[in-house]
Amino acid sequence: MIALGALREGDALPSVREVAIAEKINPNTVVRAYALLVEEGAITSIPKKGYFVAKTGTGPSKSILRDSLRDLLAMGYKEDDILSELQTLKGEHHD
């Protein structure tokens, strides 16, 4: 969502618990994922406050976007579906 621009600099990410419940996964998995995003500079962690999208210029590289797109294609999404969703997100962003 960061790479696609749906989350912007300073936006708060959902808590580890919220993500774990919503995605029906172990909270430790979310902690590891957030740690990787911190390591890549995409997000920052503020103790007792949560995780936030990092400042512009310190965000994720294009490789994250490429990896995400590869994952979507591997899951069976078609290019047209991906492009359609991007257009929807772009429209929501401008509202």
C-alpha cells in the first residue's frame, strides 16, 4: 500500500493485533513483516505509539513494488485486474 501510494508519509499503520486478527495470522508474523519494513526504511516504529510510514525519500525502493506485482501475478491476478485496481485507488486518492 505504501508503494502504491495508498499510505502516505506519517500515516499510521494498523496495530500488530489488528492486522493479525484481520488477516487471521499469528501476531509474530506481523511483527516480522513490520520489522522487515522498518529495516527497508519504508516504515518507522515509535515506541508506545505504533508504526508509521517513513518520511519521503526514505521509503521503499521500486523493488518492493516489483516484488508485490510479481506476487499478485503469481496468485493469479491478471494485469487488467491490477491496472483496474490502481485506477480505483488513484480515483480514491484524488477525492
